[in-house]
Amino acid sequence: MGSTPESSRYLLSQLERRPDTVEWCSPQPVTLHRGADNKLGFHFKTYRNGSDKTLTVVVRVKPGCRIVSGLLDVGDRIINISNYDVTGLGEDAVKHVLKETPGALVHLQVSAMNRADPNSQVKRFLSFHSGASDNSVTASVDSAERPQVKRLAKSTSVETPPPSSPVNDFDQPGVTTPHSPRCMDPRNKDGDGGGKKGSPARYLSHLNPHSNGHIHSLPTRMEDDIILTDDIVLSEADGPHSLPPVLTPLPNTPCAHASSFFTNTVSTGIGGCSGTASFKSLGVEVCRAPGCSLQKMCLWHKFVLTYPQYVVWDPFTKTVTLDKKDSVSFGFKYKVKVHDGPPAEVFALVTEVVNGGVAWTQLLPGDWIRSINSTPVNTAKEAFHPDFRKLSSLRLVIQRPDGLSPKGEPRLRQQAKSMRVKLYIPPAPSSDPFSSFSPQPSNNLQPSPASYQQYVSPVRAGGDVGVVGRSRNPNPPVSPDLAVEQYPRLAQSPGEHILLNTLTRSVPPLNCTPSVVDKCVLPRARVVVCGAHGSAVDFVRGLFGEREGMSLNPEANVQSFHLSLHHSADFGTMVHPHPESLMQLIRDRELGGRQSQGGGLRCMNIELHVINDEEFFHHCSAWLLPSSALVLLTFNIHKLLNQPEPETRRLATMVHTVRACSDSLRSGAMNAPCPEVLLYGVPAGLQRDASAEEVQAIFYVTDAGSRLLEHHALAVPSVAVPACGESMAAARQKIFSICQDRVCEVPVHQPVVKVVDMLSGSSGVKVSGREVSALVSRVTGDADPVVLHAVVQDLLATGSLLACGGNKGSGQEFEDSYLLPANVFQALSSLLIKPFLDSYSPECRQKWFKVMTTGRASRSELLDLIASESNLLTLDLLELLGIAFRFQASSLGAKGDSGFAEDAVDFVIPYFLMDTANGSCESDGQRFVMTFDSYVTWRGYFDMLCRLSALPATEEVVLHGQYVCVVKHNGLRLVLHWRKSCDSNPVIVSAARLDHQAGEGSVTSQTLQRLFSFVVPPGTPFHFCPASTANPSGDLPSLLDLPRSVPPRPDHNEEDTPLKPVAASAESMANPRSPVRLTALPWSVLNNVAIHLSIPMPSGHDWKSVAGEAGKSIAEIQAYEVVKSTEVPAMTFLREWILTGTIQQFLDILDRLERPDIRDIITNHFESRANSQP
């Protein structure tokens, strides 16, 4: 009754996107009777059509709506109310008119929706999803008024002889034909609507082209397309299944219309792109929309513009002539992609066509430009050679994409997965024209027993789990309404292939057992906020506020909260202090209750961790960062402005922790997805608010800031003012959008949602494999090991579980025990963070004081401290998580110096280690760089020291804080300097012999290579190479500035070869006046130049003047200013120009514009690099 939420949102999206595509019938009178509560029983919305016109459209008709005369249905437009014209009025004004209309009867003039063009299909969508009340019927349209199908691809049809038995129950004697009010059109006095009166074909005609014993193949292309949403598309693993046959008239029957023919279309879920999809296009909808939003939205255009070598091009070319006339430009953009082959091709592809421009009606995105003004485009230079500013007309020869090559199927699947578009590639058509048809007619309204047993749930099309049911009755009665609502699918004959994602959306029964092949989105995200100086707490307080159950303590080092974010178009992103049931969110999403128009989430649970202690973030949060997490790093704006270098280095260290300690990178996959990292600047106290431009300029100008953004591919920081509601609302919206994208990138199997709901109520930190298996079996009703494995893998991928080893001696395997990360996080914070020790006994206080000051504790002491806390953690778990490390020495050592007694085992907790300035860590020996091929985490560094202390020849291991360690091993004295933020060469080793007579010669890189091969984990490549001795001091800050180099091969003897800095480019060391590309300039220099070009000068020569001298037109310069980017327009211009411009051209332009300040930046850079060479 009334419209479903899907139809209302679909109608809203169509009217808002393209209201001009909807056509309306002539107005008809409707009289309504007010109810007892003065309500009329229907809902309406107003949509803007143009700049000065609004449409008042009925979106729901309630069951209690009392219609005295006429017809009122979903999609009808209200013209006037009691002779008062409401065209152009807003929603509040229309409500006021209805309220002020006197009397119990209200007279309306409504205009029904007639039809829509192929790009909207509003009418057809409403015919699937709209219902009607008992007093109103759907306004159908006479077949004479329906749009005719102008073009159909050639298809084969076969007519079978008429069956000897009745075709359906309505043709049997004694069976009456039910009359549905939805089949009648009151505007048609005869009630036939172009078809047989009362025939079931009146309301089943839009489902299937099979009826009366005739079977027709589906057309592979047609002009009347179907627009669907992402929710109905099945996964790639779902193949065609037998579907319930449903009655549909023949195409040549009077009641057939354009919607009777379904093409094999698949929707990319993008606003209005429609076309055909078949094996020729690998199941992708061919988009012909000139205003398509292209790369980020449309799968067809994204693939065509990214992989044109896998596109099947139309063999016929088309000549397009563009006349600029009074326009500034020709109104299109294109790019060039060079494919090395074979065969080698140069693709000049149209990427955008300006709406209303010269090329709007002649070019389409994805067109391949083969020639420009009779000049073939065979090279990239020829593609960019014409000066379009000087041309008044343009003659292009183009080819259009017509399909996709099967060779590009792997790339297509990868592209669809990255865009979260579910793809089904149909099989190749059979050469036998009769292989797709069944030789026996089927019953149209009730299936045979065999076919009824093959009913498959519309969404769960895989395995026996998805079977709806098996009937014991050989002829189960199926009502017409049930046939339409429960099985809205095309009939399928044996051997016939029908795209499953071309069918209407159907919500599966939520009480059915989900199959392991079904995937969904887990509406839960983990957000970690970390910052010093109270910036993290201030940011969270402004972002989420302080509500019941969410009280922020500014003195607490670590805090955790569980909340939910609700997004609405009217009120933005709202915060609820209590999380919602994940199963309920999935139900609401399946039913469309909280689903946005683009298929995203409208509500999401957030697991929030606020860390005000950076040491805890580095050493105790490595396992808290799955690939779907969002990390927000905050900093004090005024501290950054006053001390930019230390603050940017601090941020670089935190970003390195995220990159190195995420689950994906710990497995060794350097290119695996990482947690999203955002930087936010927060003002402190009552100090003035710095502008975003001031903060971003620091990251452009300083070397540390530019390296941070460039190396880790981070967006420029944003400024968030907790006292500014608008600023925090924008931050909330951004966080919700990113969390939504991240969780959608990691789809999970449906049982995972309920398992996570059950695990959220657990208070322990550890769960056994048997308990997880029992939960999965309880959810799925089956103990299938395949299902269990898939669910556990999803739980690990989303960070809901953390794999750990079983209890020692229990016989359990490694995979048989799991940790609950959120509970472990709270237990660790309770165990390690001790602001006060007054409540402990004197003996316990003494032990805690020792741990906090030295970072060391014996096994018994650590066990006593854990027991005194009644903590759920164990010593084995602390070792597993990398919180405590076991150090030991096999020979005598002075306990006062090293902290290790004879045959003793001490545990080191890096969280409590403090850096100490000690002259004993200086060394006059040779310095080496230890280089790794991947990130090295805190845990990897301390694991290496643990193994080094366990070697029989190790005499002493002394830790001077977290960064410096002195080791005495077999006559060698090694001083290890840990450089955390350096990715490839994080350890500097100074080595010297204690007794020169004991060894032969000096220490070599081969000696260290052999020694550390016993302590570095197997399968971890590393190399040693000599470092430069130009810096004699051994302090850590100077070591951080050592130049990086490519490590030499370990089999080369390079003990006496000093390390030379590698130039960024061979040409960059040449004279700056030589023809060297601007790409030779490093990132920091370009950023500095962009900042100075953005500063207005008295002469008026800024970056715009430079762009004009470089050949850019006024329109192109204006485009740099209006483009939405996180960087200044000057940098956007430089990014493009450096690909073609040279340093000599740039310096000549600066001389003409009298900008010596920028010229000095460039020349000083080359002079400093020349002076640094030996």
C-alpha cells in the first residue's frame, strides 16, 4: 500500500537529477475525504524542475486514504487544491494550503505520470515497487500512449505448437479469473487498457516475454533501457539458476509494451548511465551519456579510459566538425595514453564533454580521436600539437567503443572490485540457435514439481542454503500477487542464460540461513585518534561532543568509546552515544530504510579509541590497525608554527607506526592497503585561530613537512576548530564518508555480522577456536568447515579478532585461539598506565616504580604485578602482542651496568624506557648502515635485540632508552642507533674491536652480515654497507640526516668505500641554464616556489603571469582556480607544466617578470647540490 521506500527514493533521485525526462498526463479531478484526525491519508514531496518551478508529487498513499472519486496513486503530480494553483509553491506552502482548505472534502487536480525517457524509467520502476491502497488503484497508461520500441537487435524466436493441456489455471474449467484493482484504469472506461479485460497478463505483462506456449529469445540490445541499483547485483561466483516461470504476453499481443522486453543490462549504480550489457561488453553496461561523471563513477568509462587496449572499437569511423563561433573553447577535454604493445597504439581519448558546449551533441566520453584536421594522431606529440586557441573550427575523425575484449576480463574484475560494483560476465553465446529453448511448454502461473524444487532465493543464488522451499503438493497454489512480489524474475528454460543482475530487487527473508557465498558490508568502523598536548581530547570533544555514557577525561592517556553515526541529507552526520545492533542495521539496509541513493550506508557503528599518549600509540597499539581503520593524527597548530621541524618529525614518526604496524604490512605485502591517515590541526586554548593556508604552507615550505606528505602520500592537513560548529560538522561528514568507503572495500560473509554482534557482548580478552566455531554454527545452523574458515578470515581481516597461539600444553594449534582487540586495548591501558600508586601496597609500589623507571622487570615481578591488577592479560599475551620482550645473557654481566644477572631472564617493556644521555654510547669505530627491504617496526627492532642477547658469545646488552643500544659480542663493541622514521635503512651500527690484537684488521660489512644473520628472522632481506664518516659526532639528530643510498651487493668488498649521496637525476647536477626538465626539481623546492608564486607582489606578477608566459590561456588559468584540490592553484599549474617545461624556460620567464626571489630558490638549490659533491 502506497509506495515502498525504494520507489520514493528512486522517484526523488530521478526528479532531482533529470526532472525534464518525466512526462505527465492531462489533469484529472480527485476528491478526498478528511479523516477523524483531519488527515488526508497521503504524503507528498516537492521537487524543483528548473530555476523557478516546483513539482508537488505524491510519494505515498496510506491504506486509510478515503478517495471519494477519481484516482490518486504514487507518482501523481498535484496541480491545484480546491481551485488554488500550487505550481511553484514549496512544501510548507502546500501543507498550509491543504490545512486551510475548509470542509471535509478536498478537491484536487492531479496529473499522473505518463512515461519517461529511457534514461529515467520512473514509471517502470514504480510498477515494480509501488503498491496501492484499497480505495485507489495504479494509474496505468493505455498502450497507444506508451513509447514504442524503435529498434531491436536481431533475435531468433521459435514457436512451439499449442499445448494440449490448459496453459494455466485460469484457462481450466471452474476456475474464475481474479480481478485485481491494479489491472483497471479508471481513465479507460472499458477497463481493458489495450489488453484483455481481467486477464492476469494485465499485471504480469512486465515480467517475462514467455506466454501461451511461445518462447522468444531475449533481445541483446534495445533502446528502452533499465536502470537498476547495486543492491540487486549478485557476486561474480553466482551463476545462472533455474527461475520460476511467470506469465507474460507475447510481444505482439495488444497489452505488450516496451517494458515487456528486458535487455541483458547491468547497472554500474551510477547516476543515470544506461545502455546494454552482454557477453560482447563482458556484462558491463555500455554508457552513452554525454554528461557521464566518468572515471570515479561509471565502470564502463573508467575501464575504457584506463585500459583502451582491451576495448573493441567500432570499425566505422565518424567525422565530427566543431565550429567554435563565439565560444571560448570547443567544449571538450581529452587525454593521451600510449600503449607500448603489441600492438603499439596512441590513444587520444575524450574524457569530458562540457554541458551545452560546442561538442555537447557530437562527442561522447570515451571517443578515440584518430585524426585532427586531417592529421593522423600517431604520437603523443601529434595529439597535443594543434593550438586550439587559434583554431575557429575543428574536424575530428573518431571511433567509439563498442565492446570489451575477453583479454581484459581480469582487469575488468579488478576494476569492478575497486569500485565496489558486483559484476556478472555472461557466457559466450552458443552457436546452436536452438540450444537456448526448451522443447516443452511450461505452466505459466504454477510451476511443475521439478521446477518448484529449483526455486532459488533471489539474493542467495548459491547452494542448497539459498533454496526457498520444497513443496509436497505437486500443484502448489500460487496467488498472482505472490507471483509478482515474491518471484519477480524472468522465466528460464534449460540452457538459457539470463543475467541475474537484470532482475528487480527483492529483499530476502531475514530468518533464512545465509549462505557462505553471500557478501554484505559490516557497518562498523574503527577510528583511532592520537595526538599530544591535549589536542586529541579537544578534537574528539568538538567532533562528537560529551553525551551520556561518553565523558571525556582530559587527563586520561587512553579512552575508548562505542557510538553510532547517523547521516541524513537534512541534518548532516549526527552522533548517537550508544551503538546499534549490526543485524538491525543490515536489515534496515536490505529493506532500504537507511540506505542512501548511491547505495551507501546511512548509519554506522564506530569503535573510537582516543590516545593522548604517543608512547602508548607506538608500543601498545600496533595490533589495533586493520586495513579498514581510520587514523586521525592531531597536532597543536601554534606549536607547529613556532617549531615546525620537530612537530613534523613527530607526525612522521606516528605515520610510520601506522604504515609499519598495520595488519597488511606486517604480513610483508608492501603494496597492501593501509589504514587511512588524516592530519588535523587543533588550536590550543584561547590562542588565535590560524588559517588553513598558514598551516598548509608549513608542509609546503619545510623539508620535513614536504617529505612527510610526499613519501606517505598524505593529503594536506586540515584545521579543525572545536568551538566552530561548521568546522566540526565538515570533519564529521568527512570521517563518516571515509569510514563508509573503507568498510565497503572489505565485504564480509553474512554470518560475520551476527558473530560480531555476539562477540561485542564478551568481557574477556581471549576466545577459543571452539567458541568461535560454536558461534558460527549457531548463526548458520551448520558446522561446515568451509563456512567456518571463511567467517574467521573475515573476522581477522576486519580487525574483529586477532589470531594468537593456544595455551601451552593444551594441544591447541596456533589458529585455535583469538583475541578481542577492543577488550585487549582496555586491559592494556588499565595495566600499564598508572597515574597514581597510592592505592597499592608498599611492595607493589616498589615493583611498579622499578618498572616505570628502568623499563625492566623479572618474570616473577611481572607476574605479581599482573596478578595484583586482577587483569585478564597474561605474560604470554604480553609477549605475543610485543609489549614485553625477553632478554637474557649466558655469561656474567654486571647487573648494575647491564641489568642482567647470571643466567637470569629479564623482561623489557619499551613503553617505560626513557632516553638517557650517556657518553658510553659514543663510538669511534666504523659506521655502517643496516638496510632492509621493508618496514621495520618497534617490535621487529626489539625482537632483533632479544635474539642478539641470547647468542652464546654475547657478553652484555645495555639499553640507553628506546633508540640506542650497546652490545658487547665476541670482542666487538656495537652501538646500534634506531632511526624509526627511516623506512629502508633504519639502523646505524657503529662497530669497533675491544682488543685489536684479538682480531685481524678492522670490522667489515661481511662480519656484521654474518653476525646479524643469526638474529634477523629468516626470509627478511637485509644488507650492511659503510656509512659516510663526514659526520664525526655520534648524536642521534645528526644521524637522522644521513643521506640514503642503494645498498651494495653483500658479496662486494667495500669496506674502504665511503658512502656517496645519490643524485636525484643525472641531469640535475648540470648547469641550471641547460635544457633540463623541471621534473629535476625535488618536491620541497617546487612547494617553496608555489608558495612564493602565490604571494601577491607590488608588480602584480604572480603565478598567473608565469602561466600566461608559459602559454596558458585565460580559460585554462581560470580552470586552475576553480578546480577542487587540496593544494594551491600555483602548485596545480606547476604539476602540469613540469612535464613539458624546462628549467631554462622557467628562469627566462622569471627574468622577464622580475621575480629574483624565485630565481634564487632554484639557483641556490643547484649550487648547494654542487657544493655537496666531493
